[in-house]
Amino acid sequence: MLYIKPVAVLFLLIIQFTTSGQQEVPTNVALGAYTYNSSAYYVTDHQSLTGSLAVDGVSDGSLCSLTKPEVLPHWIAVDLGNVFKIFFTILYAGTNGYIIQLWNDLNFFIVGVTNRSLDFHPPVGGTYDLCAQYPGVVASKQVVQLNCSSTTPPARYVILQQPSNSTGYMSVCEWEIYGVPYGRYRTNLLLKKPAMSSSSYFDSYCSDYVAKFVVDGFFDNFIFHCHCSNTKDPRGGGNWFMVDMQGSYCVDYVVLTARDYEGGYDVQIIMNRMENFIIGLTNVSSATSPPVRNTYPWCATWPGLVNPGIKAGLKCNANLPKYRYLIAQASATAGDGYFHVCELEAFEPLDRNSLIWKRQANKLLIGFQFNQLYARSAMDCMHKCQQLGGCDSISFHPASKLCQLNAHTNGYTSLTVDPNWSFYTRKKYSTVSQLETFMLSEPLNLLKRTGLDMVLFH
């Protein structure tokens, strides 16, 4: 049984949109996107039927996403990375009895949208905006197109959910989401650009886990689906990836998609390998001089362990000029080596004159000071940092009004605990939505541990 809306409906949608002044035609914006799922059916250590299989571009039913029957409610969701106006979706249903002998219940399924991060707000019926609800039964292997309401707001996250009275599992072989960019669209500087690595791991499942996978546009973080890269250097070895942006860019922030946990061994191993990873920039190709820690300009470092499967966002040092090559490198003391990355993204600022100052209370940076003076307040100290130039961070002592200006283009060592000082680093930000995304990307335990605050000014 095949259910397809008349072609005229799709045609009218496109004409209605293009006559409004924007000339873009809706495309499938879900292909390869980062996904969430209520659960993923575990087959073996080398096969887990995650939501990524619903956006891999393969709709023939050979590999489909599958939720666990016992974990309710059933849903999958897609992070589109930017805000889009969504017009319609096409769903390729899985079979009944796929892997497990239960009913694939997609009857009366719901499609919704939201701009709240699903890292902190998992989908709950009634808490997101409705695109549409399918008005009937979905048969095994049926293809269904569902048009969104004209009142559906532009959004970054799209949700596919069973209604509350459904039973059985949810299996989707492919889910296409058609939309156009909304507002100011930021372009990933790394997508499909030339990538290199210090080494590549080899096994019988994916052969070489080569560097090109970190920029292939597929966010599937189950490593045995063969969209992740993995070095084979030991602890303290090179363990780096480099991407040639094929032009000089001022990098505002970087997002690294981490490998998920597949089961079968200690999850701590995966987390330890990514601990304190480094993002750097350079104008020197690895073919000329391979990256060596503490010798290249430092964008940022991730503070501590990395939870499996997350998108780790880092704001770059606002003082850095344009560079051509981006570096992702494991810390010299991280785990047992074997640095693994599933996707790397880098973005320019939309407004290079706007700054965000990030505060860490009770912390002092020692050994990187190039000037010391007095300031009326922390804000005054920040302004002095900007006026003098070459300043990457400040340390401020509220009682004495002492203002220390620091320079650390190639990064800095750990901070010293001192209850009398506060340490501030400056980053670029562009829009309120970007700032909210950045704040959400900060680990909650880091926010609680450091008393991190934000100070904004132009």
C-alpha cells in the first residue's frame, strides 16, 4: 500500500513560498543530521538500530531505526543544526516483525518542532509545536507524506512521536524533512573539505577510519556505521585531525560530535580518550609540519571528560585572526590514545564586534600576565583588555581592584583556585539564539562547579 499526496499540493507549496521573495526550493534537510531517540534496539556490539539509520539516505529497508518496545514513549528527533521553515516530511515505515516479532506502530504518528535543546528538554507531547498528525493507520513498508500546517513556526529540531495510546515499537527506515533556511544561516566551514589525520585505525567492519569521515556531513555517532574517524596513536602520540578550510577564516565556534558507546566494554575508556581535547588553528599544513601541542594558536579546550555521543560546542578565543587550517587533537594525557571524532564543524561569527565574557569565580591564571593595573570594576578591566589589544583574558581582584591582563595564544595551563579572584575569558557571539546554544553546550556540571557567569557588551 502506497500513500502519496497529489503532486499539485507540493507544487503549490513551492510556488507560495517562492512568490514571497525567497527563491529557495525545499530540500531534504535531515540527511545525515544528528539524531536523538527514546531508545535504540541493541542487536550486537557492532549493530545498534539508532535514529541515525532513519536519516542515512537509504530507504530500501535494509537497515532501519528501531526503538526498544519496553521504553515508552517511542520517538526519534533530528537536530537540523540551523533554523528551518519546514513544509512537509516523507516517512518510509519499517516492517512489522523487524528484528523482533512485534507490531510496528506508527498509526496516527505526530510530527512536531521546537527550538528548545533536546539535550535538556526531551520530547513530551504537548510541550512542542505541532507540524501535523497523520490521520490514519500506517501499513508495513508504507511511504507517507505529511504536510505541515502553515502556522508551524520555524525550528531547529523536528520530532517524530507515537501518540500516547500506541503499543509496539517504532521502526523508521527513512525520514525526509523538507524545508528552507530561515533567518541568518551559518555555513559549516569544514563540510567536505580536505581532511588529514596523524594515523587511522583499521578493522574488519569499516576498514580504515580515515579523516574524511569527520567532514562527511553525517552525524551518525555509532562508530560501526562507518561515519566516524579514529586514530591509532598511543597515549601522548599525535592523535590529531586537520581540516583545510581552503581559505582564511575567523573561526567563532567549533562543534565536535563524539563517538557513542556501543556496549561490550567499559564506557569510561571512551570518555577518557576525549578528555580535555584541544581545538587549534594554524596556517601551516600538516604535510609541511604536523601539529605539535602548545605550538599552534589555541581556539579552546574541552574542560574534562566528554560524554559519549554528544555534540561538544566550544567558543574560540576572540583574539585570534584568520587561519586556514583547523586542528582537533587529543590531550597528551588522555586515556590510552585512539582519538575518535564523528563530525567536526566550524563557523564564522555573524557579528565580529560583539563579545561574550565568561567568568569562572574563585580562579586565578598564573604565568601568562603581561600587564597589571587598577580598574574600577571587572567591566572596566574588560574594557582595558580590549583597548590595549593582545589580551586574551583577565583576572580581577574585587577587593583591591587589581586587574591582570593575560596573553595565551597557544593556550594556558590549569587555573589556580583562589577565593579572592575571578577569571574571565572573552569569546565572540553573534545573536541571542547563538548565545543560548553556547550556554546549553556548556556541561552542566561545569556551570555548577565554577559558578560560570556571562557578561555581554558591544
